[in-house]
Amino acid sequence: LQFREMLMLSPPKTDIVFLKVHKSASSTVMNILFRFGEMHNLTFAFPTGGGNQLFYPHHFLAKFVQGFSPRSPQQFNILCHHMRFLQPEVQKVVSSSAVYFSILRNPVQLMESSFVYYKGASAFSRVHSLEEFLSQPHHYYNPTKTDSHYARNLMTFDFGFNPNGEVSAERVQLMIKAIEASFDLVLITEYFDESMVLLKEMLCWDLDSVVFFPLNSRDSSTKSPLPDTIVEKIKDWNRLDWEIYTHFNRTFWERIDKDIGRERMRREVKALRERQAELARVCLQGMGSVAPKDIKDSSLQPLQHGSAKILGYNLKQGLNKEMEHMCRRLVTPELQYSRALYEKQFPQKPPPTHPPTPSQHGNAMRQRLAGTQN
């Protein structure tokens, strides 16, 4: 009770660093941060020129941020675009009191998703299936290629470490200790609702601030269960990711037991799901996501990439202005929302006016996959 009362007295936290790990429901988290930032008129650390990545896959540098100058360092409220983490540089663009958090996904599902989404990457482009790649990964995987990180220990890479480093107990412990020293909270994709409750508590936000509709999610037609032999091969190939994930999956539940308790967590998750169901009834045609070809409003069309089919939403017609605005924000894809917020924050420097597909993000991705990353 004392913990609960203390939270209610605390003002909502507005200085936030989110390390957006690939293929881990991080676009959905980003939408939550975009909505909160917009509602509270916060500033975002945007990539220079309004792109969607902070010169990924290079390690993050403060100079990648639009409006940052070492002569008169400006601090931004929210840093959440794709980057490869480097804390000393991050600290130059955010407040020293900023809350740091990230999210991890089971490396087995993450690799399956990466294979479909980044099929054009050098390591995957010559094989027909993930099974074929894993049968002799070193035959296809070249660590010197600029896009090799998509094919091995992707989370390890995003956290700033060498994905091809040795897998010793000592090195794994050093990486885990470094992550724990930098991040206040590490969420788990497989327990997304519980993660949002933990995030809400840590940031002293209300329930509506962490309500979400899943974004950038894949149509189930491109998903298939993996045989046990493939699962074990994925764990072995991504051993660093697996060790990091299993550690933080365990400490995630320890955090829940310490800060909230299982019974209250069940109640909070139930309240979150009920609120989402209520908003789905209010906002959405058909209550859920639809295939890309069935999205009627082109401004709500998510970027399609690789051989994945990325789902989207149709809003109900006839909503009043306030409800339409709220509902639209919940379903606006990452690229469109980011661009709108960038134009609001930097009205004198609008990004390119071409539509979100192929988008700056898409072009950068294609350049990278072609090995022409500058």
C-alpha cells in the first residue's frame, strides 16, 4: 500500500530512453511513447533530417540527433528511435535523471521473425528456409558484411556488444552486468501486458498512457511452428542472446514479485485488457487488425518489408473529432507518426515529402542490404 501511495504522489516521468530492439514489439512501445510525448508536448531526439534510425547500425553518437550541438548541448525528453546503444553518447542528449528501459524477445521467435523480415540480408538471401541457413550457417554468414547483425545475436548487437564474441560464462556475466547498470527496466515481449503494467508503475503513468493496439505485427499466414531440432540450433547460433534473454526473463518476474505482487499484477493486466477491448469497440472496424490489402486509409498503411505481411487497422467512421484523434493515434504506423511529430518539432525543416513507402527508412534498409551503407 505504501508503494502504491508513493506512486500516486509522484509526478509522471517525462525523460526517457528506450532502446528499441528489433523485432521485439518495440514499434508498439514506440507508439506509446509517441502518444505520451505528443500529449505532454515533450521533445524527441529525432535522427538528423527526420529519418527513422539514428545511423544504425553504427554505434549511437550525439551528433546523429537533429538539433544537437556540442557547443550548446540541448537535452531532449525522449530518445526512442532505432540505435546501437552507447551510453556515454546517449547521456549527452538526455537529462541525467532519464529513465532507461528496453525490451527483449525469445531469440527463437526473434530469429524466425528476422529471417522473414530481413530476407534480403546477405546472410539470408541465398537460402530458401531458416532450416537451410541453420544447417551450415557459417557458409552463408559473413560477419564483415554491414548487415550481418540481422542474422546472429541481434539483441546483443543492439545493446552495443559484439555479436560474434566468445560465449564464456564470464563474458555473458559482464554483458548482463553492463545492461543492469545502464537500464532501469528490461521488458519481455512474451509478457507484453505485464510489461506495460511494470512500465506504467515505473514511469508513474496512468492506464490509458500504456493502452495499445499491436503495431508492425505480422500476418499469421507467414508464421509456422518450428521443429525442436531447429529451436535448439537457433539457441546455439544465438547463444549470447539466449543467455541475456533467460537472465532478464527471470529477473522480470522477480521485479513483479518485489514491486507489485502476482495478485495485483493479475488485476492490473485484467484492467488493461478490458480498456483495450473497450477502445477496440469504439475505434476499430471489425475490432482487430486487417491484412495490408484491406486497409482503406492509405495514411494508415504500415511499411511492408521482406516477405512479411504487416497488418494494420481500419478506423470506424463517424467518430467525433476528439475520439477520432485518439483512435487514429493508437493505430498510426511508426513511420507516419514519427514524421508528423518531427514536422511539429522542426516545422522549418520538413522531411522529404514522398509517401511513407518506400520511405527514408526503406531506402536506408535497401542500401544496407545491398552493402552500400554509408
